[in-house]
Amino acid sequence: QLQLVESGGGSVQPGGSLRLSCAASGFTLDYYVIGWFRQAPGKEREGVSWISMSGGSTNYADSVKGRFTISRDNAKNTVYLQMNSLKPEDTAVYYCARSRTFGSDYVGLRVDEFDVWGQGTQVTVSS
């Protein structure tokens, strides 16, 4: 069974940090771009970041550039999202997802380009 499981969410104060993990089972991550998305209450799901198959290329939404870092450990079949300098507007459910396209890095940061999704992990930034 193809599965992605996120962990590491929680509640932090503004300026704090969290590290999210996305563990895959039922397939190997090596041949897929993996993305992180988020959805705040009443808003559409939006792309946060993605990472290429090798980890050599990354892409970030403007709202998180310079604060978030995506990385992957293919040996552990896991992708990470390090989130620093968190702001209240970062509050959302965070999802990781696998790109539809096997063996290609030509993927955008759009929801419809990803087909296997985790269940999400809540991140709350509040004082």
C-alpha cells in the first residue's frame, strides 16, 4: 500500500521552529519529486516547497523563502521540512505528497501534479 506519513507538527510561539518529517512506505522515494503543501482553515491548499529526486534542486513559495528548508534522505525514504522563524500565518495543516510523474524533476508546485498524499500534521503558531 502506498503511504506517506507526516509527523513533527505542534504548537509554537512566533519565531519558533519545527521540523516536519514525511516517511514513505510501499514505494521508494528515489524516483519522485516530493512536495510539501499546507491548508489553513477556509483556504485552498497551497504549495510550500518541493525537492528533486536527488535532492539537488529545491523550490519554495515566496512566503517561506529564507525560513523553510526542504531536504531528503533517500536511504531512510524520508523527506523533511525545517521551518524556522515561524509566523502566525504559517498556521495550517501541512501535507507531504508524491509527484504523479515517475523519474522526472519537471514538476511544478501545484496540487494537481501530486497524487499520493499523507494525512497531514497540524502546525499552530501563536503567542
